[in-house]
Amino acid sequence: MTKLSVNINKIATLRNSRGGDLPNVVQFAKDVQRFGAEGVTIHPRPDERHIRYQDAYDLQPEVYTEYNIEGNPIEKFMKMVLEIKPTQVTLVPDSVDAITSNAGWDTIKHKDFLVDVIQEFKNNGIRTSIFVDPDLKQIEGAKATGTDRIELYTEAFAHEFGLGNKKAILPYTECAGLAKSLDLGINAGHDLSLDNIQFFKENMPNLLEVSIGHALISESLYLGVENVIQMYLQKLK
């Protein structure tokens, strides 16, 4: 079964909009785990416009499933991850002003940098994953960095699937096959939703984990958080 990790960035965005502590991100993380989620994902950015660095520390003792911290491995981010030691760190090449993640790593161009960063995390017992586009050369490049897993950037699939183009899954299926042959674990995320997750899962062999935030939180406004998590878990079986 593919694990569901809930990205709680949107809960922090809602909290920050009023300047208080409602909704409380730690309580929300505890609740989604109680409702059946198998992981919690956060993606702190340098301007802390949603998840704050302090949130990452506050969550550490409360996440008893898988704790996944995403981000660009700048010095401040690396220091935080090495102190918290989450289950997994997912490296994302965000620019400082990115609204959301919008591209995977060029694993060939940035190989040396990624090798050094990944080795540091692995030396500290932290599983590593690299955010990549569905491109076979980038998958091969990821293998050369020493990463444990890749996270396939699924926006292109989600967009095309929404237009009725089911063939948009093909590059992802091909990349999953290559990753498996290279002994790379496969995660996926970005714009996955209740509308497309079952089709994606059925066509993605060896998919270990999906990280879902924006869609899951939006769907929960109408259907309720516990119900939506159960719906995802059912579709991921």
C-alpha cells in the first residue's frame, strides 16, 4: 500500500493570516495521524510565510508516523534538519520567491552539490529524496547522487488528466520502471487529488508514498478532514 503523507502547509497559511495560533498546526498534525495518515509533510521556506522553522521543531516530538521535511538545502534549512532528524528530507530547488514548487532538480548539473548534501543527511541517519521532473536522464542523475528516493513532480500529469488526457501518465510510469531498476524508492506529489489519485496509483508500480496538501485541505472544507483521509487511503490500496 502506498503511504499517504499529509502536507500541512495550508494549515499554517490559515493560521498566519490572523496572526494567532488558530488553527494549531501541531494539533492538526496529531489529528491527521489519528485519522489514519501515515506521514506528515512540511515545507518551510526562508520567509516563513506558512510553516515556520519553529513549527518544525514543535512538530518533531508529535509526529510518530513518518516525518518528511521538504525544502531547498540552504544553510539554515540544513541546520534545522540535522537537529530534528526527521524520517525523510526531500530536497526541492525552490527559488526564494516561489509561490509553490514548480520544477525538479537538474540532477546532472547540480550533481556535486547534491552528493555533498545527501551524504551529510545520510551520515545522520536521515532518508533522502530528490524532487525531480519525469525525465529519464534526471532519474539516472538522481541515482548518481546517492539519494535513497526520488519524488516525481506530478503537476504536468494532474493538469493533463484534468483535461481528459490519460496518456499523461506514461512518462511517470516509464520513470517509475527505471527508478525501480536502479533501486531508487519512488514518491510523488504536487496537485494530486481525490479526482486523479487512484488512476495515478494504479499506473505507478512500486509507488511508496504520496505527499498531498493543497487538494486534501481544500476537499476537507466540504467533506471533513477525517473523511477525506479515509477516502485517500481507500484509493491508495
